[in-house]
Amino acid sequence: MVLCVLKRRLLRSSSCALMGRLQRQSRGCVYSSIHGFSHEEIREKLQAFPGGSVDLLKHDSGIAVLTINNPARMNAFSGSMMVDLKDRVSQLENWSEGKGLIVHGAAETFCSGSDLNVVRAISNPQDGMKMCMFMQDALTRLL
């Protein structure tokens, strides 16, 4: 309840000192082919595991709302949601009017982690490491 009130207040406000400024330019990726990492290869593998979404709503006030949306799985990240997150981070990096970001989960649950069906399906250590690198890149850039 308190978060809903805070969220409404932030969305109405045109400036929010507590939220800080969003990144104005992309820092690039944390990993590259030097690390044995191919964005397109892991992106394709992750897309094979559908379900849920990561939604972004940018408001005129400069505040964006990022919603982790997979309530059937307590907002656990599916493979396609990992790809969605990376795409939304890129959109935020390029949003010059952005002032702050609210991240929340749909249906009153934040996020229960990764969907275990995805984790089980990525059964070899190399693909598991690539999935971790993919998410670390997205989350590091989100900071």
C-alpha cells in the first residue's frame, strides 16, 4: 500500500531528487566475444523459453515504471523475459528525458528469481554461464 502511494506521488512529480538521473548513454556491454560470449547466440537460446514479459511505461514526468510480469510463476524470469529486460534497459539508456525508474512485479509479487524450467533446460555449464553473463550485463547496465 505504501509503495502504491509512493509510486503515484513520484509519477505526478516532474522532478524527483531521490530517484537520481538515468544513464544518458550506453556504456556498452560488460562481456564481449573476448569472453566467449555471443549476444545473439544466447538471445536465441533464451527466446526458446517463452512466458511473461518485462513491460516499460515511460511517463511525461520523466519517471518510468518497469513491470516484471509473469504472475502465474510468481514473476519468475523466463528466457524471453531475460531478453525483454535487456531490451528495456537499452530503451532506458536512450531515453533522454528520463529522471527515475520504479521497478515492481505484477500481482503484488516482486520476483521469485529465474523460472526453474529454464534453468533445468539449460543443462550444460557453458550455456548456464552464458545465461548468467547475459543477465549480469543487463542488470549492470540497469544500475
